[in-house]
Amino acid sequence: VDEVATYDIACEYFVNLENRFKIHFSDQLDSIKNMRWDVPALHVQGHQDSCTYLFGTAYMECIGHFHGETAEHYWPEANQLGPHVRQMNLGHRRDTMIIHHGDWNHKKTMKL
């Protein structure tokens, strides 16, 4: 397995993924051949038992321990930018968001 991706409903999404890629992204079909799809630990608990064993990260070989939700930690923080950047022009909005994201990444790195 070259790549691992997590998605809340990977067990359903994965079923016809290759067919969808053949139709819409035929030039990218090889990129999904060696992919492993997982359901994040917090979401797999609400799925069928078979999903837990087939798509749960706790039962995967060579995957390590992670819950697959780290990207979502930032959303509440990033959502606070909306009212502030809504009225800005494109350049100023982009600069503000880059600075904000950089600050978040810096704080996260310092806590490692």
C-alpha cells in the first residue's frame, strides 16, 4: 500500500471508486490502485461490525495509531475568519488567511 486515505464513509465510497475514476478521471486511475481507504476511529464506531474490521485503522497492518480526525481540529478556528475576510478584496483575504494558517501551524509545531 503506497497511500492511505481516511473518509467518514470510505466503506461506501470505496465500492465503486474505480468505476467513477474510469469515467471521470481515467488519467488518474493508476493513482488509486495502491490506495487503502479507512474510516476514522471516531466514525467507524457508528458503522456495521464488518466496517470496523475491514476499514478501521485499529485493525490495519503497518498503519500506526491515529484517529484520522486531526484535519478537523482546525475547522472551528478557521471558521472564525469568515466574518473578518468576507469584505476584503481577494489579495488581502488571501494574505490574511495565509498568515492565520501559518500561525496555527506554528503553534501546533511548537506543541510537538
